[in-house]
Amino acid sequence: MIMKALIKEFEHILGKNNVFQDETDRATYSYDAAVLDSALPSLVLRPTSSETLGRVVGLCNEQALPLTVRGAGTNLSGGTIPQAGGVVVLTNALNRIIEINEEDLYAVVEPGVVTASFAAAVEARGLFYPPDPGSQAVSTLGGNVAENAGGLRGLRYGVTRDYVLGFQFFDVNGELVKTGARTVKCVTGYNLGGLLVGSEGTLGIFDQITLKLIPMPPARKALMAIFNDINKASETVAAIIAHRIVPVTLEFMDNFTIRAVEDFSRAGLPVDAAALLLIEVDGHPHQVEEEAAKVEALCRQMGARHIRVAKDAAERDKVWEARRAALSALSRIKPTTVLEDATVPRSKIPAMIRSIEEIAKEFNVTIGTFGHAGDGNLHPTILTDRRNQEEWERVEKAIDAIFDRALALGGTLSGEHGIGLAKSRFLEKETNRATILYSRRIKAALDPKNILNPGKIIGD
């Protein structure tokens, strides 16, 4: 229980309206999108300026008070579940786009800016911010950087870290640290940005982020390849990459997911298809036509029964909106939705998809699979009811099997969702004990009282 004097101090810094003590308010911030137990914080704090954010961080450290930063709470690995009795610090009032520089192609933002809103503001200037996580309509840029979020366009354009030029962040003492620059090149000092991106709020608290922008591609073309055989669809993914074609997006959906999405979105998806590939190419018009023709020919060669080419932007956007709705569509089917993040080398996509089917049968669980197949990042989504203890035990065994198989194929535990609480117990399987101990020594040096999002990634 936090002492009244300390609560008064927080109220003095932030104002009473930005210190939430009511149990209902605190319960709102006790969980995130992961299927994990919630933890009730003692306080929820809402800084409205850089100055107050730094003061809150410093005061929490003085009092050895566990602190978890939260943007929109879309995290899928338990990274924003607080420690019971600690505090949650909200970033939703730190939501300014400070600068969009059209001459030097960068932007400076606060961590609470919503991803899609930022992308739209940049696009209005004729520029492009490629990272597009599925949660972009509500997720925030601070959370994207903390988790190194990916998205549908990651195949060609990369992930969030590829667009971070630098940032300011508060260390555990509330001191402002600066790293990176507004220039294309910068090798000043340690690469603190490389350390902080993907650190899930365990090493510092973002204050301002400088992001790289690029020119908007002048043309794009979207195709839907329809398959009667899921194996042919997965083999086509590997074949496209093997032929040195790198689309902007190369998305996979199995039949179960297709039917769920069509029932949800009415986008005109072929519900009898065993699998779909949704593919988009962009660039200069001549290049787009040439690459689209190559992709279409390769899909036919690999066994696609039919290929639809979007006739205009509206038709293209309708299909992509349906794809982005995959998780929402699947989550309506059963009370509990477990969205996983198995990622393998791209040539291993056919083997991983076959493994997921085998695991679903072995443990008698329902799995809908979709994801960014072009970069090896699949989202096997298990639909269940956690209240059914016998079924939940089978689900947990299936999750273990999915991770084991991904690692056996040379893959990774997470392509874009992070480790958080949900996957920390698997970390040693992918790395080794020395890696975890090394990481813990870094954490202990930078956060000796272990107040910054304790327990995440590397455990306590």
C-alpha cells in the first residue's frame, strides 16, 4: 500500500485529476492483450509533460516503487501487466507530433502518439512511415519502439527499429538521456538506441522519439492468390523469396481464418479456399507492373487456382482491412484467444505451417493460422476457453510444441510481439544461460532497485 504522503506528492506533481486511485480505474490497467493473470497496481499516474514524467520516474525510484509504462495496452506478451502494488504510468497525454521535417525526412514525436494518426499526418505531407502493426489504429509509437513492432510491410521495409534515428529517455533516476541524432549517420557514443529499442520499458522511459521517414512510393498493386492446397500456398511463399522477389507484403491465411474473417468483414474472400496469399508490390509504375507480373506467373506455376488483381485503391484497401481484422474475427469464436508469434527462416515456412497443423491434431486444439509469411512471421491463433482446465492444459502443451518446432527450424520465439512475461521462461531455449545472466547484469547496473517493468523478458 502506498503511503498517503507519497500519493500527495504525486498529486502535487501531476494534479489530482492525473492520479487515479479508484479500484475500477486501477483494474482497467491491470492487464493487457496477453492471456495472463492481471495484477492490480496501487496507483495509475498520467504525466502531461516531459518534466512531470521525469519527476515521476525519479520519485518512484527514490521510493523503490515498481513502475510500468503503458501506451494503449495492446501488448500481446504481458509486457504491460504491472507488478501488484506498483504504479502504471500512462503516456496517452504525451501525444504531440513535435515536428515533421520534409527537407531532412524525419519526425519528432512523443511516446503517446497513435501509430495510424502519425502515419496519416506523414502521408498528408507526401511522405511515408512504413511500420504498420496490426494494432496501429490504437497502438502508440512509444509502445511500438519498446516492443520493436513489425507489421504487414515488414518484408520490404523492415520493423520499427529500422526507423528510429534517436530519442530522449529518462533513466531510472529521472535524468534525461539523449542518444542518436536527426542525421542519417551518427556514431556518437554507445548505441543506446539499439539497447533501448525492444527493451519493453525495462531500461528507460521514452520522452521523445526521432523517426526516419521515406518518400511515398508512386505506385502499388495488390493481388490475391487463391489455393486449393495449403501446402502449395506455403511453398509459393518460399518460391517468391527464392526468386529474389521482395514484395511489400506477402500475407498468408488458412481456411479457418478466411472463413472467420469473411464472416466478420464481408470483404468477398473465397471461403472455400484452402489458403490465400495476399501480396502487394510498390515502387515506380514500370517496376510495379513487372514485379506484379512475375509474382502472378509464379503463383500460377506453383498451383494457385485463381488470382485476383485489385482493380483500384478501394478494392485493395478493403482486402487489407479484412486481413488486419483477422485477430478480431477469430476472437469472436471462443472466449479465449491466444495469438502466438512463431517466426522461422522464410524457406522453412512450409515446414512450420505443416507443423502447426500436426500440433493442432496432436493436442486436439483449434488453431487459425495467418501472418506475415513473407518474412517468416506466422501467427498461429489458438481458440479456447481458459475456464476449461483440461482443454487449457492441452493448449499450453500446444504452445510449447509450437515454440519448440520454431526453434528447431532455426527460428525465434518472437518476431514482433516481444517476450514480456509470457515467453520469458522460453528465452534460455533460444539463447543460453550466459546470455540471460549478461542481460541481467546490464539491467542491475542501470536499474539497481529493479523498479522498471520488473520481471519482464529476463525474469527477476
